[in-house]
Amino acid sequence: MSIRVRFDGDHSEQELQSLRQWLLDDPEVRRHARVRLGGPPVRDGEMGAALDVIELIVDSGFEALNFALAYVAWRATRPAKPSVTIEHDGTKIVLADGDPETVEKIVRALEAKRS
């Protein structure tokens, strides 16, 4: 299973790098997911573009709640709260704020296709 996270805004690359490190520091996420930064495909003759996505490749022991809690904890540390898009298996959710239902929204989106 793959989960992709994108940020909108001027500082999206810095936010991606910050969230990636936060996820790598979380033992539950790290135990069940490979976390990597990526960018759009590079065409012949072009230099690599800026990073634009975090991709988590997760195993069968992965719990969506662990990712959601890590994301919400990270977001609480951010001075600016950029819009984020989380994609999984054709399902996309856009989170524009840190409302109390954020954890529930993430878990629902990530577990929708698992059952």
C-alpha cells in the first residue's frame, strides 16, 4: 500500500522535509513504512525538479491511526498550516486546517479501500 502526501504553498518543500523527518522519528510509522521524498518524473535532458511529495510504502502491520496521530502532532508544531493533500488508492483528502476531525478524516480515507 502506498500513501502520498503533498503540500500547497511557497514553503511546501520545507514542510515535506519536516514532516518526513517527523514520520521517521515516530517508531510506529518507521516500523511499518518506508518514508521517502520524491518529485515528478524527470524527462531526458532535464535536471531534477523540486521535491513535491512524501511517499509512504507501508506493510500489512501499518495502522492508519498511527500515521494520522503523527501527522496531527507534527501539524501542531507548525507556525503556518499549509493545505495538504493525502492520497491513497484513488482516494484523496484535502486538509486545509487542523480541525478536531482531522484524525478521523485521515483514518477513514486510508482504511476505505482496505476492507
